[in-house]
Amino acid sequence: MKKIISLVVIALVLVVASCSKEKLYTKDLTGTWHVYKFLFRNVDETAQWLAANPLYTITFTSDGKFVEKNNGTVHATVINGVTYADTTYASSKAGTYSFSNHYVNLILTDSTYVLMDTVLVPTLINRTYTIFDLSGSNVQLDTDTTQFYLAKNGVH
């Protein structure tokens, strides 16, 4: 009987610790973030990434949702001696986020439309990142080929 009680207590402690970690990660992730450093295949491509995505932000809410925004301007381009004016663009993506693999991975889920035959079909997309160094103001999100270093807006 004592062994059963001990096992139940251990199981409860693990559940509580797991919930606490989820709350901690969700709390630390909540807020609006921007990219301050970007590596592609371990090569610093920050300047190029920021030039292409000058006003990129991602906002995480405590209820497991996120919104990515990318508003910016494509600067004047010269093609065969003809200058084309700046183009302003805005894009936004919304979805949900969750953690997996004992909070090592962050999964962003959103939808896009895929053309099948002649019909656009809504399709869920999952993007998985490995989380490194999640603190209150910085996080590193990695894939096999990319490393995003993010800071909460107003920090870094």
C-alpha cells in the first residue's frame, strides 16, 4: 500500500511540475517579438533577412494563439534602366501554438490555401522549432537550417 501511495505522489508531482513548466513557457513566450539575428546554415544572414522582412513581428498570447505580421516596403528597383517605385506590402498570419517533446519544441499551426485541380483548399501547416534559451526577453528558435534570435519588442 505504501508503494502505491508513493507512486501516486510521484505521479502528482510530475503532473504539477509539467503544468508549471507549461505555464512558465507560455508566460515567457507571451508578448510581441522581433528578429534581431538570423542564421541560415550557420551563416549570418541577418542583414538580408531584415532587408526582406523589415517590420516582422510575431505575437504570442497566453491562450495559445499567435499572429505574425510582416509590413514593409520593397525599395525602388532598377530593371533595364527603368526605375520602379517603392511597393508597400502587408501580410498577416494567425494560428495556434503548442509545445511538444517536454517543451523542447514549439509548434506553430496556421492555415494556407493549396490549389488542388482548380479549387483552393484550406490546409493546416505545422512549423516546428527547437527552443533554446527561452527567457523573459529573448528566445532562439531553430530548425534544421535556420536559427532565429528573437527579442521582445522594446528589448535588445
